[in-house]
Amino acid sequence: MSARNIRRQKAYQSAKDYLFELQYNLQQEKINDSKSQQLSYLDLSDIGAQIENAKKKVLDLSGGEENQITAKVAGTVQTVECAPGDTKLKDDVLCTIEVPDMGYTLSFTVTNDQARRLKVGDTATVSNYYWGNEIVATLNNIKTDPKNPQNNKILTFDLEGDVNAGAELTLSVGQKSANYDNIVPNSAVRSDTNGKFVLVVESKNSPLGNRYYARRVAVEVLTEDDMNSAVTGDLGYGSYVITTSNAPIKNGDMVRLADNG
């Protein structure tokens, strides 16, 4: 708080104290008058004038009625972000008002890579509503996160349906569904200096029965999520890809299939 504001606050408090003292003295004199009829020694009109002057000084120091802040909308005050005597700047938040008629929004932070897969107008699935009408979330804004401008974006969604202020919602949003010929677990996709590949299992007959070998197949990852990857490559229908092993495997190695029993 600036020195000017400190002086103004002290003057404001001093005026309030003086007003209280005058009002208290007047009340005490009235009480004493009812008991001893000694009020004739006081000039009541003078005290009344002092009280009015003190009230005016308090009003002036408090900013006056012309400096009152009035909300432009009607609603319910949810939070108050200031207290008596605080100094607030022009764009500071004083309180939060819920205005149901203006609708609801939901914002959260994602990485730049995740944001690149989205565009304004995309819809998200709300996966944790259990009653009321279905909630529809539509992306209306993508902007840089001021807290981490190099790596993050802030997504803002408009919400329609049975929404309440402060409710916790889980949104699923991403690329629109598409059909891919080959989808493999992420653990099956490997990479080296020659690029990405998977190891598929090939069967060969021998006098002692079938033997299984690992064959390298180069692939290109089209898209992926937390569990699976859609890939293109020389993969036939029903090909078995190796996802895990108890020892390192390379192209041409003989392998043994895990016992599913």
C-alpha cells in the first residue's frame, strides 16, 4: 500500500473514531440528563453539528457514493476477494458472481502437442455425469498458457446441459474416430537408428515340430494414445506381434510363445 493510501486510511480511521466518541458522549449526556437534569450545561445543537461534520468527513474519506462499484449483471455472489481497507487495481477481481443465464465454461491446460490435434468447434465427451441431461462441451478458445507459454495451451469449453458452478467434470477430447488397418499395443513398437519397427512371430516347420522366429517389420506410426498405436507396414491380417519378452530379441531370433494357461 502506498504512503498516500496509508495516510488516507489513518485519516479515515481517525474520523470514524472521532464520530464514535461524539456519539458516545451524546448518549452518555442524555443518560445523565435523565438522572440528574444536568444536560442544560451542554449545547446539543453544537454536538449535533459536530456529528454531521464527522459523518461527512467519514463519507469523503471512504470515497463517496459516486465511487461505489456496481455489478453489470444480476446473479449470486460466490466468492468475495477483498476486505475493508484493501487497495485494488483496475483489473483486480473483487468478487465472483454466478450468472446462470450466461452459461458455463470449463478451462484446463494441455501440452502444445495435444492442442495441435484440436480446433475450435471440436466437441468433447463428458464421462462422469450420472444424472440429469447430457452435458455437451464445445471447444471455443485455444490460447497460450501465460504460466508456461513455451510448452502449454489453455483450452476453454462452453458447457450445455445440467451444469452447476464448481462441479468437477472429466472431458475426453481428441481426434475424431477413424478406421485403421493395424492397431498394436504401444509396447510392441520399437525404434533404433533405422526407424520404428515391430517384431512379428513367424512359424516354420521342422522335424521336431513348429519353430517360431522373430521378423522385423518397419512401420510408421499414424496416431497413438496412452495404450495403442495405429501403424502402417508389411503386416498381414492376424499377424502376431511381440509386445514383451524376458530377454532382448532381434530379427531372426528363435522365440517361444508364452504359455497362456
